[in-house]
Amino acid sequence: MPNLSSEKLEIARIIESKQEMCWKISDAIWSYAELGLEEYRSSKLLADTLEGAGFTVDRGVAGMPTAFVATFSHGTGGPVIGFLAEYDALPMLSQKAGHVKHNPVVPGAPGHGCGHNTMAAMQLLAVISLQQVMLKEGLNGTLKFFGSPAEEMLVSRPYMVRAGLFKDVEAVIDCHAWDEFSVAYGMEGAGLYSFVVHFKGQTAHSGSTPWKGRSATDAVELMHAGTERMREHLPVTHRIHWITLEGGEAPNVVPDRASTWYFIRDLDENLEGNYRWVMDCAKGAALMTQTTWDVKFLTAIHQRFGNKALAELIYENIKAIGKPKYTEQEEAFAKEMQEQNGYPVKGLEYEMKLGSPESRPFRAGSSDVGDVTLIAPTATIRYPAKVPGSPSHHWTVTSSARTSFAHKGITAGAKVAVFTAYDLMTRPELLTKIRAEFETLKKERPYRSFLPEDASPPIGWNTELMEKYRNKMEPFYLEP
Ligand SMILES: [Zn+2]
């Protein structure tokens, strides 16, 4: 790291002295592979570790048992810097670490196919290192570690924002496991509504007295048919997809209950209109089938608007740190993974870049970080922890998320986070610039939650699925 000041070189040494502990925590969370809102072990491990380090931990925040905020304050307590950490896994992506062919630890079980285990560890390493730096150098500031469950369901952040947890935060450093070392600013991704429509009808014998029944499943099918016809007339940026959650249990009983789970995605300004039209499809379907209906929201989130000044600062630190040095074995693992799975064989070659809205195509993925970007200036450090070419939400990511190569990504990402926060604490003019840019965004897009007032986090959504696998996974749990 030839581009670093002597202070930052010393800080890097502090980070390296704590990395091993955080790598182990990353691996343990990888082995728990807990689904959204079921991250009891993962969140406890993180919260306990932070509490042990002297952070004040508020558990079960915003109505979610696995959400928490850990705070450390020093001196005057300002600036207040937030760190977003995720730790939920994905269904069906169980995979043995470091294997280049599909080989689950427990077939069918969840796995860390988005690398969120490394993200929790990266932010943990960042804040405990910063805490030591602040104490040592007598720096003023407050660190807030936001333990954010269920990112894969896009659930926690809008509820955490609604609970006022980000109220005093002046800048937010977010992160994601990636196949490059980068940061981006400006509008990204799509806003999203996630909700379930339930229809209620009347059971009857489908053979002898079908006229006495009213089919809720018919209503679901008609609603889908209606929504399908909307597509032609929606903005090209829209995405609408659904799954039938419940659609009857036997053909000889007219189903009196059926439900469908929708994701509606689009630019923020189009979402409400699209949603109202989908509701018309639900109404129409109920009318046609003489059933009744209601809707329950799981979540509703905004697009992301990354802060440019903060992203530029992060990018300076990415360049100063540079890529981690990889061993021959790590390079060989990446190449083998690429070769076996049909990705371009280039080993651990990846870009270090500052992305802008002009430099990337519109992608309609979503993240609940969006709401945070509208509440405080935010940027996301994308650090290398996936083999280049391997797609997100895939077992190949589970495989690499517990390797020495991912560990190096954790440390590299943590260094960027720590150096960036250190810069904000020691060079107030940087924060002034970041805040000024944010004030402009706030005027353009004043924050209003998309959540209906009566929405609440869908606690228990994944309980049954998690219970199905927890016992089988337990023998493979790793000690932190
Ligand atoms: Zn993710």
C-alpha cells in the first residue's frame, strides 16, 4: 500500500490485527446460513461481539427480533457515521466451501449465495478497528452499526427508517460482496412493492354441487391474466413478477382460499400508478369470481441514490489500498471455478472503478438500502469476494464466500470503510461537501416511506422453511 500516509499505514496494521477474528465470524455465519428474519444465531453473534467490545447494543429494533443497532461514541460524539451490515442467506443455495462443482452441505438447505456473511464481518472489522483508532488518537465521533436482517426480502431498512433509527446519522457506509473492487453513485436499480393478495371464496364438492362453490384459485388466475395484459402499456422500466402461494389442495374441493405474492418494480415515480392498476386487477378478479380479497404488504422500498462526493472519497481509498495479493492456489481456484461453470477464464482479474449512472445500463434489481440513501448520504463499497463471472444468488457464490480469497476481500473492504470514516472525522470539509450534495437530493426527492401505515415486518415468513433444515445443518456449524 505505497499510497498511504503513515497514519493510515498504522490504522491498516490495527485492522490486520483483528481480521482473523472477523474471518472466523464470517465463516460461522456462513455455516448458520439463516434465512431472512430467522437470523437469530448470526445477529446474536454479531451483537454479542460488539457488546463485548464496548458498544451499546439495542436489540430487536423496529419490530424485528434479529435487527439491532450497536453504538460507540467518543469525545463530542460527532460526526455520526452509520455502517450497514447484512447477514441473511438465500433458500436452496447450500454448497461446500471451495468446491467448484455443485456439492451442497445439506441438499436443499439455505446458503450464503450473496456473500452476506462476509458483509457482516467486513463492517464488524471496520467498526471495532475504528473504535480503537478513535480511542488511540482521541477522535470525536459516533459509530452506528446497523444490524439489518432480511435484505434478501428487502425488508428491514424501510422499517428501520420508519422507527427513526437513522435520524441523526450524517453519512452511511454500505457494502456488498462483489466480483470487483468498486463504488458507484447516482440513481441505481428499481423501487419495489412486495405484497400478498388473498382471495376468499366458498368450498363445495367440485363434482356434485360446484354451483355452491366460489373458487379463490380462479380469482388468482384471473388477477394474473389481468396483470399480464397491463405489461404492454407500462413503462419499459417496469418489472412485475409473482408466485402463487396457495391455490387449493385437491381438485375435488372448490378452493375457498388462494393467494399470490407480487413484486412490482419500477422507477420510484411509476410505482404507485402501477400498483393501483394491479389492485384494479385484483378487484376485477374478485368481481368476476364472486370472491372477496385483501392485500398484505411485506415491504416497499425506494430506488438507490448513491452520494457522489462520498463515493469519490471511497474510490480514492480503494485506489490507495489496491487489490489484495492473491496466492497461486487462490488464482487456481478462481480459474477452475470459471472453467467448470462456463465463465470467462481470467482468474482473479477484476476492475477497480467508480461507477456512474452514465457508465452502466439500467438494471431493475432492488435493495432496501434505497430508503437509507434518501435519509442520509450513502455509498456502497463493493469489495472482491466472489469469483469474477459467477452470478449472484448462486451456489458458486456460497462456495467462494468462505475461502481465503473472500477473507482478503473482507479485510480490503474494511480498510476502505475505516479510511473513509477516518477521513470524515479528520477532514470536516469532506463531510460538508457530502452533506451539501445530500441537501440537494433531499429537495429533489423528499423522503416519504412507501410502506402503508399498517404494514409490519413479516416475522415468521421463513420459520417453517428454516425449521425444515436447521437440525440437519447444525452438525456443520463452525465455531466463531
Ligand atoms: Zn446481497
